[in-house]
Amino acid sequence: MEGGPEEWSLNSPDGNTGLFMGLSSEAFKGSTFSPLNIILMRPDELLYAIEKEKAGRMELAALYVQQGKSTISNLEKA
């Protein structure tokens, strides 16, 4: 991601930034409109998803939904 905040990129030569895509939104449940939700991931979330593979991605998806933030990217999140 060019121009993204440095603290949101992995410490690597290409500055990888993680994106979590495809979580559903309660706001559009039952609607014919279906947006593609994309959440910007913190580096520790990205590393967790890479290390834990599918199980890690499923855990993160459940956490985002549980927090009520399955469709919100917030640069202030810890």
C-alpha cells in the first residue's frame, strides 16, 4: 500500500499492509446491495493470520464481528 502509515506496515522491504476482505455487514442483511468490506489490519493481526493460516483468519473474523467493527477500518485502533 503506497503512502500507508508506516506503523501499519510490516517491517519488510516492500512494506506489506494487510487487508481483511469479505466480512458481512448487519446493516445490509436482506438487502440486494452487497458491498465488499475491507478492513485494514495492524501488523500483528496480519502476522497472526499468516502464522495461524485458516484458523487464524477465522478467529480474526469472529473477533471483528464480536467487536461490532466488521466493516470499519480505524487508524486509531490498537
